[in-house]
Amino acid sequence: MWFNSFGFWLFFALVVLVYSRLRLAGQNRWLLAASYFFYGCFDWRFLSLIFFCTALNFHAGLKIAAAEEERQRKFWVGWSIVISLFVLGVFKYLGFFTHELSALLQSFGWLETPWVLHLMLPAGISFFTFHALSYTIDVYRRDTPVSRSFVEFALFISFFPQLVAGPINRSTLLLPQMGKARPPCDEKRFREGLYAVITGLFLKVVVADNMAWLAGHIFSADPQNLGGLEVLLGVYAFAFQIYGDFAGYSAIACGTACWLGFDLMVNFKRPYFAISPQDFWQRWHISLSTWLRDYLYIPLGGNRGGSFLTYRNLMLTMLLGGLWHGAAWTFVVWGGIHGLWLAVHRAIGGTAKRSSKTASGWVIFLKWLVTFHLVCLTWLVFRAETFSQAWALFLRLGTDWHWTAFAQTSLSLIGFFILPWLLFEAWLERRKDDLSLLHVSWYWRAALYVYLVLMMLFFPPPVPAEFIYFRF
Amino acid sequence: MKFLHSNETKVLLVLACVLGVLELGARVFEGKLSKDVNHIRSFPSVAATLKAAPKERLKVLIIGNSLSRDGLDKKLLKTELAKLSGREVELAAMHPDASNISQWYYGYRRYFDQTDSIPDLIFLGTGRSHLLDAPAESDRLSAFYVSLSDLPQLLKEQAGDVEAISKAILARTSLLFAHRARVQPLLFYNLVPGYTETTQTIAVRREPLKVEAESALVPASEHCVTFEELLKTVHAKKSQVMVVAIPMTEPYVLPPCVLESARKENAPVLDAGAAMRFDASHFPDGYHLDASGAAEFTEKLLEVISKNPDLMQALSK
């Protein structure tokens, strides 16, 4: 049940209809039932898995809170982390590592054929595992009080807007909202939710899916048949596909939650306007980057142990961040490149707090240009099926810059679908306010919504694509 | 009234007004969208003309898609059928673009069968796969082909697929929604440089990948239930059907279930997909026969008809 399907909106209308007539306890039970139904629509067999993950971490939270000795608290948080990551590891990584290990054995001649283990990947497993882990770690750190209501905790884990593709909400933010009466959907909430939902749908249906078609061509063709300009435009197309796809999903999640009275974490802040790698990670998939920062980078020592340890911590965090996206070496290397880039940027003093006001417009433009293209180059590795494909496409970038039919089409379509949106984002960026549109005269909003809705109506993609991050 | 003064209500009202105006525009100016829309909208008058034609005339209907539109020489067919039958010929056609058995079945029922505009002879022109059961675009069917009385059957066929049912109902209600997919090609094919070439390149590359993926996942199973239903509908009113496989660039044979269904329903088949080879120069756009190819193929069709006693009987009765 995708956010961009009629089925989802019928489901959501029914949820809201019943929800608005219930009191808090009834609302929580109703939302929990709706969330399990929502998850069951992807694959009902994995309902037991999400229930297990919920029960495990709920129990661990109670035990951590009840433990009197530090040793016991450590045991229960360790128990929660190990079992949760074990489950994640089995479903997401076991097949991959089994295959890699057997391929290694084969290369030594100890095995004739590599083992192949096909395990189904439960929808959103990386997201709900990280939700659950944030809770037990926060309880251990005493950042959040223990939840004594199973329904509230289960709803925190499975709340349907954020269940299968995030944002990864912290227990400190979301769990308290489960236990108290939510604000009604007044005009302000309706306005904010509508803005998030319409822009999210536009990003998914118009931007992401129309770019998917162009990007898919580059990554399915023989690199030798492509020119440099075609590859570059294909990579741009993928950059906007993955942005539209994921930012769109996150926006719809925030919008629907807002209508239900919940506030979720903002996950994207115009990432392609970043002027450094650090800036990029403060704008892209913010819920994951802050999760990794708070639960991995800082516990590893952060930047407190001198330069070498800081670089090591950055690399480790980004490598694991890459692996979080999927069981493939390309994701690990993608994370590694970002780690290296962050480290180099830090080493050359890029994190020094120089005021951007003192930098000239040209310097900022140059920084933006370099950052954007380096991000795009990392997407090349991220999207490629294999390293050899990524390398071959990378090499093609330097050759055959011909103005082919595909290049003309790609440039025209990128201009048609992306440019108006980027101009809008540039306006937001200038005002430094995500919700600027809600603070101007209503007719500007009406004009933008008319444009977005008509684009969704008249320019659906040739082939609708599923949400990319659903697979993570 | 306080509700009306809310800014967000005004925003939504503007949006609703714009959509309303466009809906009106779609209803008034839909004929300007494409030749195909005009063709679809002509079905009621085509059926009425066929119905009004004198009984002594031979009433012939061509059903198919662009393969039949370009692959049959209608003028030649009309002249030669008149010679063969000794009767004047009333020739009608229902060959919308990119249609297949679902559109033909529901379209025939809505415009011809349910209005009693019954032809004596139907040429059902097809490529290899157009007569096979396949997932249909419920919105397109609902908006242009399915009669109100057949709508419950269409919705039932969607087997609880909320997406398909919602689209079917929306398309039936709103012409703006039904025609939404026509705007993009209209604009892009005319304004985006290289678009035609790019879409063709990608489609050509995607096709083998798609077939490969499908054959790896699902065992090949071909069914012709809708085709059989169409034959039954036609035969119930004593019309005769001839299945005509239109030549394409690559030779093909009709699927076994098509041949079996046609045999069961006593419908003659001209399986020219494999028998008649045309040089690539006869397919200027790589898909459709040119005029000389169409004439050559129509002559072959007429030759087959002249040798088939059942068809000759249908022509003369």
C-alpha cells in the first residue's frame, strides 16, 4: 500500500474518520490496529517479526528501568542491541555474507560453487529496528522514561506513516506523543499537513518517477554505448530520483502524521543546496545521520580523541551507514567515500566556523557546484549494480560528449520537471524557512498547489516505480 | 461561514475551480486531443450508420487496433467484397490505438451488440498477443468502452484491486482524469527534442528485459477467455467472425489458445503472421504496414475468403 496509491488514501480516510471520534486510549488501539493492517498489506507473514521486535525491546526497556546495578542495565541494553541486530542481520545481510564467504572459499578452491541463500527482506526492517534501538539506548541513558504501556510502545514502533521508510523517529520525540492527548487537526495543522502531502506526492509522482525512467536507462545500458554527457545527465536524473523518492515519502509521512496530531522529525532540508559534505549530511536523511551521530559516532569517541580517532570514527560511522542501506559492497563503498570526503574536508579546515556572509557569492556558488557534483558521483556508486559498472560509467564521463537524442531529451525533461521545483527550493533557501509558503498570502499557495496537482495529473511517469527506500 | 473564510478553504476552492474548468474543457474540446479520441467518439455514429443501412447490404465491421487500421486496404476490401458477395457493402471500423481484446470485447458489446447494430461479418485484426487475456487498463476501459450495464462486470474482474477499481470509477466520472495520459505525449512528442527516438530506444531495450524477467518468474500461461466471450457474443446474434493475423516486421504464429478458441467457435483464421513475409521497407515506422503492403495483404485476405465456404455463405445470405 504505497502512499501514492488510491488504496492508501481510502485507508487513511477511514483511519481519520474513526480516529477523530475516539478518546486517547481508543485512538492508540485504533492506530495500532491500522498500522498492523498497513504493514500486513506488504506481507502479513512479517507481522510476527515486528511484534517480536516490539515485545523484545519493550521487555528490555522494563528490565533496564528496573535494574538496580549498572551491570544489569548494561546486560539488558546489550541484549536488546544484539538480538535486534541479529534479526536485522539474518534477514538483511545473511544471504549476502553467506554468498561472499562462499565465493572467497571458492577462490581458494575449497568450494565448487558459491552458496546462494534467498531470504525475503521484510519491509522497513532497518527503520523499525533503529526505532526500537533508539528507545532501549535512550532508556539506558535515562534520556527517556521507560514505557509501561505496551500499546503505546507498539504504536511508537509501528506507527504507519513512518513504518516502512522512516523518518527514524527518536523515542524522545515520538514516544511522549503516544501517551498524551494529541492536538486536534485545526486550520494550522491542516495547512501544514496539506503542504507536506501535496509537495511529497509531487516529489514522488512527478520528480522521482519521471527521473527513474531516464536514470534506469543509463544503469541498464552497456556503458560502452553511452556518451559522457548521457552518463552525466543520467546521474543527475538518479540524484533527483532518489531525492524526490525519499524526501517525497518523508514529507507525506510527516503530513499524514500532522493531520493525526503527531509531529515527526523533518528528514530533508533542500540537500542539493549544500555547500560542503558536512552541510549535505545535515540536510539529507537527517533522521539517519543524527541517529548515527548520536548512537554510533559519539559513543565511538566522536571528535574528542584527536585527529586520527576522529577520522577513524567518521569512516566507521559512514561505512556502517552505507551498509545500513543494503547488503552490497557498493553501498559500503558509497558510505566509505562519504566518510573519506568528510574526513578530508575536516582535515583541510572545512568545518571551521567561517561566516558564509563573509564569503563572496562566487565562492559559495563554487562550493555548491563542487559539493553537488561530488554527491552525484557518489550516487553513481550507490546506484550501480557492480563496481565494474560504476567504474565503466565513471570512465565514460570523460569521453564522447555528443549531443545525442537521449541527452537532448534528458536535459529537456530535467529542466521541465526539476527546474521549477529547484527555483521554489532556492526561494525557501533564501528565506531559511521550510514553511515559508505557509506564511505568505494564500493565493501564492493556491497557485503552487494548482501547478503541483496539474503536474501530477498530466505528467505521470511512463512506468510507475516503487519507493526506493522501502527496500532498505 | 467561518469555515469559508479560512485561507486553506480558499486554496482548496481555487484548486477545485481550476479542476472544474479543466473538466469542462475536456468535455468540450476532447476532440482536439487526438485523432484517436475522435475515432473513439465516432463509435456511436458508426454503429448507428451500420444499423440504419438497408438489410440487403453486406454489413462488415473491422475490429482491431492500428495494425488493422494500416494493415488493411479498406477501399479495396469494400470493392472486392462487393464483387464476391454481389451486394453493396457497408464497411465500418473500430480500431482505436493501442487497443486489445479487452477494449474490443467491451467496445463491441457497448456500441454494436447492445444497440443492435449487428454486422454480417467481422474481421478481427490482431498481432500475436492482442487476443490473449492480459491485465487491462481499467480506467481507459471504463471511460471509453464499457457500457453502464457492463460496468459491474468490469469492476468484478478487477478482483478487489482497489487501485484499478478507483481508477475505473474516477475515469467514468471525470473526462479530465480519463484523458490525463494524453497530455504528456501530445506535449513531449511535439516539443521535447529527441523524445520520440529516446522512447523508442528505451522501449526496445526494456522489452527483452521485461520478457526475460517475466519468463524467469512466471511460467508461460496464455488464456483467451475474453476472446472466447467475444466470439460467443458475436455468434449469439448470428454474425460471422474471421480472425486476421496482420503481418508484422518479425514473423509470428498465433498462440495455441487463440487457434483453439477460434476452432471451437467456428471462426476462420488467416494466420498470416508467419505465412506472409513483407520486406522491412513495407514498415516505414518499424511497426505498421505501408499502403502497398496493406493492399497486397488485403488481396491475400480476399483470396482466403473466396476459398472459405462458411465465409462465402455469410457474404451471400
